Amino acid sequence: MLYQRSSALFNEAKKVIPGGVNSPVRAFKAVGGDPIFVKKAKGAYLYDEDGNRLIDYINSWGPMILGHAHPPVVDAVVTKAKLGTSFGMPTEIETKIAELAVSMVPNVDKIRFVNSGTEACMSAVRLARGFTGKDKIIKFAGCYHGHSDSFLIQAGSGAVTFGSPNSPGVTAGTAKDTLLAEYNNLANVETLINANKNEIACIIIEPVAGNMGCIPPAEGFLEGLRSLCDKHNILLIFDEVMTGFRLAAGGVQELFTINADIVTFGKVIGGGLPVGAFAARNEIMNHLAPLGPVYQAGTLSGNPLAMAAGYAMLTELNEDKEVFNRLAEKTVYLHKGIAQALNKHKVTHTINRLGSMISVHFDAQPVIDFTSAAKGNNETFKKFFHGMLENGIYIAPSAFETWFITDALTYKDLDETIAVVEKIAPTL
Ligand SMILES: *Cc1c(COP(=O)(O)O)cnc(C)c1O
């Protein structure tokens, strides 16, 4: 396949946009080569600026769970746009999507809409601190909660009592309030809590991790966090920006029947427009301004186009809950097909999967946390990525990403994908 025009556009973009992209992972730095510039997309397919058709397994990093340009979502946006695109005043559609979201998600009474997953997680942490009157937070290595300062943290030299910045620009003062734990390691969390008695406001976690490949929680891990939080008066924040309205209508809380104290959303909830949200019980949400003292705001929050897209998307998911089973079945099919193709050519690998999230790791060991995810052979991944791309299959340009299965993918598309894996496997 030719990607000449994409490369030319990338060269132009680099002159006026840092690295040519508005979000780093788009730049193919982890795999080499130039990113593909997309012209349009429909259903399961991307059409790029060179006229290539690609089967899409990124789907805007999750939002397009029903496929690209899904007609009810597009119609809702077009209709709304004609009535004005932003007012900075309350609109009825905000209440409608809030009612629907609260009815779909267990254990929450109120929801506040923001513009991104980053904002949702940042605000959820502030709310947890305001509610508990404590400063420190625990996050897990390899979990991503957006690019706000408190989350860009690595383990510090005194790792049990403070973290250190992992991006220039994050101050040591901010970093010292974030503690880093290992995913799926309850004893590690307990150690951190005991070393910071009465100082921890919240534990924030991707309840099914999706930013180091797909890593499901080990049996009892989330339950263990729940009871540690109850015992030590710590709020449990489920970052469901990726998993919310994807793994089940009510997200991971519903899937594993376990309650979080605050839940954050993004991606699917906006139907492909810039939306994030956070939700909790009244007792917690009533601490937010203007009702309570914890400040949080946004000029474009609850934007009518974004709310219309999100409302159309959630309505579709709410009315056809079978979609989650269909997605899971397609993912199982893909898993089996890819595993068979790789095994046939003796390519060492591990595949992780839950619901419509799946990741292929080029290492024989189980991938259960950031350390094991990092052991994957990146040279093999690069060959795999470019082999797929050359044959019309678009997967994330990084070994640490989940693939997102959409309802628009047909079994024919899956077979085509598996055939490509089989074709390129001997070169890996
Ligand atoms: C994508 C993501 C975020 C950040 O959302 P943005 O909209 O990119 O700011 C936060 N948490 C998780 C789990 C995510 O997958």
C-alpha cells in the first residue's frame, strides 16, 4: 500500500504542530515510520488520504463502539448544530444524558460532564481530596488517567511514601502526593496505606487496565481494594474512561458486581465528540460547586453537540444490551484466529482479552502488570504493526495499547484480519 500523501501531509504538519500531531501516540514513535492521515471513516473502515481502505481496530481509541459515522449519532449532531453550537447556559439535553447515564451505571446518583477523560480524572481526584480532607492518592504503574500533573508520576526514591515526576514540568511538590502501586498486587497497596496512615484520599484504578495492553484484574483484586478502602476511609475511584459503556452498560462495576465511590468516563460516553464525566453518590457529588465547596467548571462542558452525540450513543447501547455479548463473541473469535495463526508459525506470544478489549503481547509469560507488559518483544511488535498496516489492518502504533472491537466489524472482516496475521507470521 502507498502512503505518499500521508507522509507529505505529515511533513507539513510537523512545521506548525509539535511532532506533527496533537496527541503523542499518533506519531508512530514507538513503531517507526510516518502516521497515516485519515480522510474519512465509515463503519469498520478508515479511508486515508492516499485512498487506502483500512480495517480499524483503534476506533478513535475506543469511542466508536458501534463503528464510525454511526447514523443515529451523526444525525443527532447535525440536527443540534443547526440550533447553535454552544451557549454557556443550561440545556435540556444535559439532563437527558445525565438521567440516562445515571440509570445505566450502578451506585451513582449524580454525574458532572467535562470535556475529556483527563479532566474527569483530575476533577474526581480533587473531589475525593475535598470530600475526605486528605491529600495523597494511590495510582498503579501502567494505568493511564490522562495527562494531569498528579498522574505523570513514577516511583520515587522513597517509593513507599512519595512519588517523583516522570515528565519535566511536573513539580516535586505535586509528585510527592502520588504513590505508585503495582497492578494486581494487593499486598503492595496495603504496604503503601500502612506507611501513609490517614493521609490517603483515594485509590484511582483502571478496573480493567487498557493502557498497558488489556490487563484484567486478578481474582479478588478489586474486592481487596474495596475492603482496604472501606477499612481505611479511602475513596475508590474506578477510571472507566475506557471500560465505561464498553464492557457492559454499567461498566466494570456491573460486570464484577463491585461498587466504586467515584467513577470517571470519557471515550464512548461522548460518541466521538470531546466528552468526559464523573459520577458518584449524592453524598459525594453534593460537595461540588455550586452546591458545595469543591470547585470545578468548564466553558464548553455539557456542550450541546457533544451531549447530543453522547445521548444518541448511550441510547443505542441501552436499547440493545445484546451488543456487549456480540462484541465479546467477536473478540473471542479474533483471539482464537490470531492465536492459531501465530502458533502455526511458532511466534511466541500471549493474548489478553476481556469483553471487546484485546491485546497481543510478544512474550510467553502471562501479562498481569506493567513490568510483565514491558517484557514484550518490541522489535517483533514493530514488524507485526507494519505488516498489518501494509496489508490494510490498522492497529494501535504501540505495544502497550488495547485493540477495540466494534459492532461494525463483520466476521468477514475478522477473517480477513486473521488471514493477514497468518500471512505475516513467518516474517515475525
Ligand atoms: C483515554 C483515557 C484517559 C484520558 O482521556 P482523554 O480524553 O484522552 O483525556 C483517562 N483514563 C483512561 C483509562 C483512558 O483510557
